[in-house]
Amino acid sequence: MLFRLVMDVFSHWLWGMALTRKKVSWKVGGTMGVLPDLLAFIPASIYRMMNGIPRTSVDDSTVTSDMPVAWEIYQWTHSLTFVAILYCCAYYILKSKGHENPKYMAWIFVLPWFFHILLDIPGHTIHFFPTPFLHPFSDLMFDGVRWSTWWFWIPQVGVLAYVWWRILKAEKAQSMEDIADTAALA
């Protein structure tokens, strides 16, 4: 189970990098892809440790109410409302700094976070961190499957591997074309 949880975070990182490839630093794209989870679970873990609360073992019987602090934060970090606020802040900052296309770059900045939420909607059950994507305006959530369910997990990893294969293949072809163009000019 721990391996699949680590893979969940790693896949969000890789999706964030893939979605923003060549548009922002991989560090920004990857980080934005995992921040919705990290901002919920790291402070909750710190709170738990500071208050001597035992670590919750995550298995198939674990429910959201076993992690109340994480859930309080998770509702915000997994809300499209929060993504809209992040977009507006990024747009304002980019516009005030005179960026030539602040709308586009603000969208690229929040895209990994937005996609994280989209992946989590079907990838969480109603019992274990359902995705409150309309919080605080609605409690609408869908009963998906646990991300670690093999028939959900394996295809998601397969699609991610395929996307990266296509990205790297296209970049290699572009690199070969650039080399050929440079050789032709010489």
C-alpha cells in the first residue's frame, strides 16, 4: 500500500511536469502537481507529531474521519475554487510584472493543480478522501475507486508512461532536426 501511495504522489509530479513541459521549469510543474496533497498531509502530520497523536495506518479500511486535520485542509486544496483563486493571484502578479501573456501563463501555472483534482475525482472513494471539487459552495463528491485499485492504477501508470514516451520521442526528433539544420547551415 505504501508503494502505491508513493506512486500516487510521483504520478501527480510526472503529470504536472508533462502538462507544463517546455513552458515552465520542471520544478514548478512537478511541484504544482503534488501541492494539493502535500499542503494537506504535511501540516496534518506535523500537527499529529506535535500533539503525540499516533500515525494512522493507511489500508483498505482507513476512512477520511481517521485523519480530521488533513481532511480540513484537503477540502480546500482539492477545490476548483482554490484553483481559481491561485489563477487570479498568478494572473495579477504576472500582469503587474508586465508579462506578455499573463492569462496563458497563469493557466499553465495552475494546470497541474487543476489536473490533480481531475485525476482525484474518480481516484478516491466517498469513504477515503473524496474530492470536494466545488468546496465551499457544494458538498458534491463522487464515489470513485481507490487510486491503489489495480485496475485503476495500472492503466493510469500505462497512460502516463505513454505520454512521457511521446514527449521524449518528440523532443528527440526535434533535437535531431535542430542538429540537421545546424549542419546544413555550416
